Amino acid sequence: MSSKSGESEWLKPETTRKNQLRRIFLLLASTMTVMAGATIAPALPEMQKAFSSLTYAELWVKLVLSVPGLIIAICAPFVGILIDNSARKPVLLWALVFYGFCGFAGYILQDSLMAIIISRIGLGVAVAGIMVSCTTLAGDYFKGPQLGKYMGYQAASGGFGGVLFLSMAGILAEQNWSHVFFIYLFALIIIPGIYHFINEPEPSIKNEGATIKIKKAPPNSADKSKLPTCEKKTNGPLSLCYLLAALEVLVLYSLTLHLPFQIQALQLGSSIETGFLLSFLLMTMSTVSCFYGQLSQRLSVISIHLNGWALISLGLLCLSQSPVTEMILLSLFITGFGMGMIRPNLIVWLFSFTQPASRGKIIGGITTCFFLGQFVSSVITEPFVQIFGYSMLFLSIGTIGIVLVGSIASVNLMQKITHRISQH
């Protein structure tokens, strides 16, 4: 007996009020990750003034923003191993508690910049726990089209949440730079909902040996005696997903870091126009991700990713040749459309060939790729920009994307041809 929604036998369609609330609170928990660094961005100038007497104050203040990303990258794999060998829900609950207290600690410790940085290290540990446990729980709860639909909503909620939290942070920072840390208390508010509506998956679900196939293969069709061989076969796709995750973050942060300077160099507007353009990119990504569930029912994960990267590459190529605001806006729309396709799709792709019992470790690994990509993006791109300029940076990344799309498409075609030949 199979579900009409494409879910596996052991997971029925979510129709009850409790299951709907479970989905909502899991999404709310996921939005906490957006607040980790970006929330305090509006407060950084005033924070720097408050600690201007310190040597290298500007550097230390910027570390307040960036250090959680590095800690997340280091801790995520260990969190993944932990939840694979223990339980998901307790990790999520304690991570939210730790998140709330470490985040709000910035307000209590506002007289010491070093103490704030230490609290941000704790925040990074908490975010790693939230990110890995939330995504792994989603893989336990949802299957087939339901998983695609949920991951689309998760990507969208992150984008929309970012716009909301940044707006709130800007308002609070106008009162006092230390007030932005109050936003982190939101994590404590959703803990009761997580406790009541998030249930620990059954051991039989977490230890299910069958690998979910992309082409709707029967969930129990995998031969467990052959699992070690299957595991080896996933190394190629897994490495590719990790590479694509790092490249995705490289694109996003290249735009965030360098587009404002390109606009300034072209004399196309002030920081207000730049903020609008970047918000437009984020809103485009989030809106497209909302419809990922419908898209995933019409195209395979490979097709979605190839088309998404083709759009990203086209948008970057156009951006490199855009001398006016209207062309930049069109370029960002194309790029954002592609990124809205690939962000939820990458997790669905990962879940399509990994075993539930090892998903925590896998999600921990890809989380590390995301945040390492974020941390090193400026280190990689800044020297390039200094030598060749902003337009050449976007042109180069767009060209790499085109080569990547062509390479993946060629390999995928060759595999299909080889498979058909072997069948005959």
C-alpha cells in the first residue's frame, strides 16, 4: 500500500492539525539560523564607535559578525554524528535554549567586546545544532513531493525571515546598538511549540536501510546485504553536492560583498539603491523557492539543478556587462530565480541517495560546506577583484557555471547511455 502523495509506506500524508503545527514550528526553528550573523549587521557601526578605544576595533567588531559562521562550519559534522547516534529532538531543544541565551548574552555583556565574541562562539555551536537537526528531522518526516514542498518552504522562510529580522534589527539599532541582541530571545518563545509538536522519529524510520530513489522506486526494494556497495556509489554524488553547496554560497556572497562596490564604481546609486537591489535578489530567491514543491513534481532533481545553474550563470554573465540599473535588476532577477531553484533542491538531492541512519552526518557535512564557503568567499574573491575588477569577477563565475552545467549534463548523459547499453 503506497501513499498517493508519493510518500513512503510508513509515513502517511500530513493532514492533522498537530502535523501542520509541527511543520510550522520546524520552519520557525529553521529561521533562527538566518539571525545568527546578519541580524547584528545594522548595529556594527555604532558598536565600533562604542569600542573605538580598543586597538583594531574595526577588525574585532567584524569578528562579532563573522565568527559564528566559522564555528558552525567546524561543529556541524560533530552535531551530525551526535544526532545519528542519539536523538534529534533533544539536540534541537537544547540548541534553541543555548541559542537564546548566547544570543541575548551580547546585551548583558555589552561592556566587553571580547566577552561578546565569546558569546558569539557559543551562538555558532547552537546554530550548528539547529541547522543539522532541523534538516535531518525534515528528511525523517517528509518523503517524495512532501519533502520537496517542505524544503521549498524552508528556503523561502529563510529569505523572508532575513528581510523581517534585518528590518527589526535596524529599528532596534536606531535606539541603541545593544538592543539588537533582544531578537535572539525569539528562540525561547518557540521552544514550547517544539517540545509539544516535534516528535522524535521512530527508530525504524531513522534506521531504515532502503535508499529513496529519485524515480519513485519502491521504498523497500533495496537489498540490505548490498548496502556497503551502495554507500560507496554515493561518494561521487555526495562530493558533487558538497562542491555545488560551496559554489552556491560563493555566488551569493560574491554578490553581497562586491555588488555594492560595482554600483558605486558605475555611479548608479547610493546605499539605498544597493539595499533595494540586494533585497530584490533575496525576495526573488524566496518566492521561487515557495513553488519548488510543484516544480519538483515535473522535473528530476538533476534537471532542476542544471536549469538552476544555467540561469545563475546567465544572470552573472549579464551582470558583468550591465552598465545601467535596469540591466542589473534583470540580471539579479535571473540569478535569483536560479538560486531559488537550487537551494531547496540540493537537500532533496542529498536525501534521494543517502540512508536515513547517516543523514545527520551528511547534513553536517553540507552545512560545513555552506559556512566555509561563506567564510572564505572574501579571501578568494577580494584579490581577484583588486587585480581584474568587479565585472571580470562576475564574468568568471558565470563562465565557471556554464562549464559546470555542461560537464554535469555530459556525465549524466553518458551514464544514461551506458545504463541502456548494459540493459541490452
